[in-house]
Amino acid sequence: MKLTQFKVMTFDVVGTLIDFETGVLNAVRALGGAKAASASDDAIFEPYKRGRDKFYGRSSFAMKDVYLSLATELDLTRDDATAEAFQLAVLRWPAFSDSVEALARLRKNFRLVAMTNADRTAFSAYSATLGNPFHDSVTCDEAGCAKPNPQFFAFNKGRQSASGYKQSEILHVAQSQHHDIGVAKELGYTTCWIERRQGQQGFGGTPEPKVLTKPDFHFSSLKQLADAVDAELAAGIHTASAA
């Protein structure tokens, strides 16, 4: 199996392309007071995940409630102004250092499609941060559900089919085993796991999967994926030249 046999790459966005863990940690520590500044990563991530489970609505407005839930658990600074500041910071989460350049390279050879649990408002901010690399995109408010719900994948499958692409031509690229890799594999997609936390303990700000799914391709960064594609293309050109 080669990466270059695919025509479409679908991407999880938050966690794969956008470094939400750094965004969450920086915002909580900047806004939450002295206790927050000294809190460990896991001490912040665990109540963050519980808060997101309780307030699973659209990310462009639900995250202020997530912060208030987290801050109540940890006894951090919690008031409406602080929660609103956290909400605004969500729209400014940074891209991983390799995302923009790697996506620009991949765009030259693939149709790039975002499949994100962010809503359209939040995704618009992330897409701008990434240099607006996508040919198409599906957000949770449009699909009417969020990953790992298989209906999210069904919604996108129909959308790509209408543009002339088959499921067999799609490579799904994601960081989250819980939200993406496991369900995509079950649905028959070829998967590429970008293991952003390789070498780190635990699953950080992402829910732990019930089982770890073996992907078809496995890299620790998006740059490695783009490099692998370029290597295949170069080898193909070399083979054609030699022939």
C-alpha cells in the first residue's frame, strides 16, 4: 500500500493540526491564578475532559462552561470575565509547528478535507491559522453529530461521493485513537495515525480509547507524513526516468 494511491486525505483538526493541549494549558495557567500556574498538565487535563463531557455543545460558546467546571474542581479563579477570556483563547489555539508547511505540500497532490468536532465558527479560526489549506470541510454543527459517531463519517462520505470520490480513495489522518482511528478503521477506511504524544505518558487532553487500534500508516508528525509522500513521488519519478 502506498500513500500516493489515495486521492483524498481527510483530517481531524483539533489535536492533529491544531495544538489544543498547549492552548488549554497556557490559557488555564494564565487565567486561573497561582494554583493554576503550578498545576501539572494532567491535573488540568483530567477536569478539562470531564468538563467537555458535561458541556459538549458547540466549541465556539460551550468552552466557557468547560472552564468554569474545571476551575470549580481545581479551585481556580472563576468568574464570567475569566471564563469568557478562556472561550476567546480557544479560537486562538496554535497550529503545531509543522502543520502549515506540511499541509501546503500535501495540498499539491491530494484533495484535503477537514473533518472536525469544532463548529463552523471555531473551524474558521483554525483554518485561517493553518493557511486555509482545505478543499472541503465538515464541522459538527453541519453533520449534526460529533466523532466518534459513525454518522459523522457517513455524512462526509456522501459529501465526497457527490464530488466524485470513493471511500477507497480516502486516507483518514488523525491523532485521536478515540475519536478517529478506531471508528474509521471499523468503517473500512484506510487510516494514518499522527501520534503527536509519542514518547509521552497517557493521552493528555484526549479521551483514552478502550483499545489501541493499529493504523495502516503511523507517524509522529505531519511533516513525516508529507516527507513520506514526497519520497514516494520522487521514487516514482526516478523509476519512470530509469525506464
